[in-house]
Amino acid sequence: MFYQSIPHTADIGFKVWGKTREELFSNAARAVTDCLVEVFDGIPNQTIFVNLKAESYEELLVQWLTEVLYHFETQSLLGLGFSVISCDLDNFKATIHGVEWDSATQPLKTQIKAVTFHEMKIQEKEGQFEVQVILDV
């Protein structure tokens, strides 16, 4: 399992793991998508390229997850696969591979307002990276 839900008062929280920062960021995007809709095994037919810069890895993760939400909300792009090519603070590169979201066949589970910095700290423990993410709903 790449992520686990954690209890939070009024929002949604989860913990994510990855062997590398790239895998951690990819898994976090998959977890956000899973919070939005019931994810299915579709064949991606759209790709979005994302380039970001940030002062910290936590800021970079918030920006990345916000991009995933942005493309879902503005272009109805349901991310099915996420490839983080470079996870450098000054040169983050990733792709979102997905399909057009159809609310009739994939009903919305949760309306996410924003990704927060609340209690977010990326840590390396026992040879893998982990982070807790809280989503404002």
C-alpha cells in the first residue's frame, strides 16, 4: 500500500510513502486522485507536462498536488498515472497521464478545496520517504 488514510477533524488526511522523493510525489498524486473519485484501470489518452520551482520540498509537494487538482477542476483531467522525472527544488519535472473525467460514470467522492501545509513534513525513515498530507474539503 502506497498510502494510508489518517483521521482528521473536518478535512481529509493521509500518509504516503516512497523509496525515492520521485516515488513519494507520484504516490501522493495518486492518493489525491483516489480521494477525488473511485479510480479505475483506464488507458490514459492525455498527458500534461508540469514544471515547478520551490524553496522547500514541502512547498514543492503542495504545488505539485495543487497542479493535479487544477487540471482535474479546469480540464476534467482524471490522472491515472504520474511520472516524476526530476524532483529538484529548482527544476521539478513531471507528467500527468490521464483521461477526461466523466461524472456520470465516475462520481465525485470528495470535493477538495485545497492542499494544505498543515502538519506536512517530508522525512526519510528506514530507507524510505514519508509525508503526511491534509486536504481542505
